[in-house]
Amino acid sequence: MELQNEKMLKDFPIPIFFKETKKILQQMEKSVCQICIKDGSKGTGFFSKILLPNNTFVPVFISNNHVINEKYLKEEKEIIIKMNVGDKTNIKKINIKNRLYYTNEEQDITIIEIKEKNQDNSYEFLEFDDNILKDDGFGYIGNSIYILHYPAHFEEDKVAVSYGIIKGRFNDKKFDFKHYCSTEYGSSGSPILNISNNKVIGIHKKRGTKEFNIGLFAHESIKNFINKYNNEKNEKLKITEIISGNKNKKLNSLFDVFKNLYNKKLISDIIPINKEDEEFLAYQLICKRKNIPSKIYKNWIPAWHGTDHINLESIIKYGLRLPKSELEFGKISPPPKVIPKNKKIYGINNWETAIFASPCIWGASRYSNPIITNYDAIPIRERYYCLIEVIVKPNSFTEHEKRELDDIYEVYCGNNEDYERAKINFKIYRISSEENIMVKSILFIHNYFTSDLLGENSQKQRQILKKYGFLSEI
């Protein structure tokens, strides 16, 4: 492997000769790769490890943001790379689907966590400089450096070494610096290493002028990646603790539902709401769906939809759908004996072919099939109702009083207490279009708080629910 033709700078402090170049390539050629993008563009990337505060390492893959950007990370499943090791050319795929990453357009860097085990030792990791998190970059000015890269027109895209020096900041920017290493198209994303210890201090970004190139000091980007990594891992730890049942074994049936949704990557977070006497009144599940744009849905009306937990997978994937809709899980049907079929109500034909919600959390819970969580209790009172938190487009639904509907439905309840409860009035929204209702989150709420909304503790329970935004009316 011959050294790329370049002028040796007069103030270059440490000349590097051919045998040293060959040694560096042999040591590090399995750490650097060429990135092949579908549109035909190319760049350079490298494997490294980032040291966490607990003295453990996270394996990562690093390049420029203009090589691998946010859009690419969200839309693509993998990165195609080419590695020239000795006389062999290896083409590999790096899985990026559902990987933790940090990318920043201004800094022009992308850092992606690697989860796959390097069982065949197909790549090796470059080390970051020991002072990378302590140095803002000024301490590296004047250092002799070299970069490992894949310049597009150098020996059929083979890995090359270029040497130079860091001369100073670029335009007084916080992250950028000027360096004198020879580069060309394809070099973007190359690691910049200290000659003194062969450790990474930055990433090559682009050509500045004919006289110098531009690099990035990596300290700020690494700090941001560490913060994002720790925050996400801590959240996952909390979720893991909840779905494992922790010490509260009587909730295992509820936690099994959480675990199933989490393992299928349908929920991203679980928030326990208000702990009282070591009992949670509710668990809120945050769905892995598109964020609801606040500007578009700013004036939409909050409401609740009661359901069975077995419907959650479909609801998270597809939203609330009209009865008779055909999905992969089968045809959606209205709850039996709750909504009369083929009956004209308020002049509306096919009354049941709609989505129903209520601004009253107690009312919505009446249409939920609860999960019984404590089979040892006599009588069984430990149960959680499954509710969907929704928002509804204004003026897109009809509003009805439950008491009036009871008379039309000819509701019959088995015992007097249930009958009296059923006659308690609350509003019901009838939504005839799927486009006019959006799912926000899922709530599992303890029956203690729903049943007592009409009892002696009703005022207390209402205040608690209102505090968390879970009560619009009663």
C-alpha cells in the first residue's frame, strides 16, 4: 500500500515513512470501511467504543451526518459497507433498525449503537483519545495527525492513510477545526487520529479551501450520545422493572399484557400514575405511533374509549376503526348486548357502525372488559379497566345523553345496584369517521377509582383524576 501523493508541509513536526504507513494500515484496516449509499454516493465510516461513566463501553459506528442522516436512519433498515482487509474485499450489512443513535446536522456527525456480536472478528474498534471528554479541542491544536479513509479515486476504493497537522479553529466555530490532511470525494466520515497514541480525536467533514480541510472535534457529540444513551437505557430499565412484576405478584396478569405489547415494540413507555398506600391508581402506556402534531390537533376534544385489552395490538397499529372493518386480526364487531344492531336511533341508520367515546372516564370504563389482578380477594374487587385516551375533531360527531340511550337500548342489568349505576347519566360521542378520532395513549385504571367516583370518596377520586387530566366530566 503506497502513501497517497501529497506535499509534506514545512512545519510538519513528525515525518512518517512508508513502513510506518504500512504498519498503521495493517493494524487498523479492519476498523474503517467504505459506506455505499443506494443513490451511488460514498463515504467513510469507522467502528469505535464509547466509554460510559460506569466504565463500560458501548460499541458504535460513526460517520458524517451528510453521509447518514436522520431520514436515512428512519427509513432504511441497514447500511451497506465495504472493507478491504489485506487482499480481500468484504461487503457487510450493519443493522440500524430500532438502534439508538445520535445525529446532528450542524456538527455533521452520526453515531449509531451496534448491538450485533462481532463473533467472526470481521471488524475492530478504534479507541477515542483518553482526554476526549475533557478537552474542548484547543488542546489538540498543533498535534500531528493522520486519517484513515476511502478516497474515491485511490487504488479502486482501497483504504488509504493521509498525514497532516491541526492548525486551528475554523471560523471560530465551537466544533470545527482546520487540518492539512490530503482528502477527496469519499473521505467524508473518516476518523482523525493522534500520531502520538493512534487514538481518535475527531472526524473529517469536508474540504474547506484549496489550502486546508475541515474536521470536527468529537467531544461534544460523544457527550450528547452518552446522555441520550443513559436516558433511554434508564427508561427501558423502568419499563423492564414494571413488566417483570417487581414485588407486586398479584399484578402479574396486568404486567403480562404490558410485557406482550413491549416485546412487540408497540409501546415505548409505561408511566405509573399516583402511588397511594403502595397501590397505583393507573398505568399509562405510551404507544409507538406517530407523534400527534400539536398545531393541527390543538383544538381537538379529549375523550375516552373503553375496550378489551385483547384489542390493543390492533388499536395501536391501526387506530380505532369502524365496526365491520377487515383487519389482519379479523372483522371488527361492536360489543354484544351493548349497542343494538340494525336499529334506527335518533334518525340514524346503522347506529352501531360508528366509534363511540365519552368525556367521562367512569362512563367509558363501563364499556371496558377489566383485567382481574388479584384472584385471592373475596369478593374479587382487584381489577383494572382498559381505556383508550383519544382526541376527537370538533363538530365531527353527535353528542348523546346515556340516560336517553338507556331507554332506547332497553338496558337491563342483573342486580339493583348495577341497574342504578347504569342509569347514572354521562355523555356519549358517536364518531362516524375514523379520520375524526386519534389515539393518544392507553390507560389501565384501578376499579377502586372508577367505582368510588359515585360513592363516598367521589370528591377525592375526582380531584386525583383531574390532577392527571383523566377526568373531563362525571
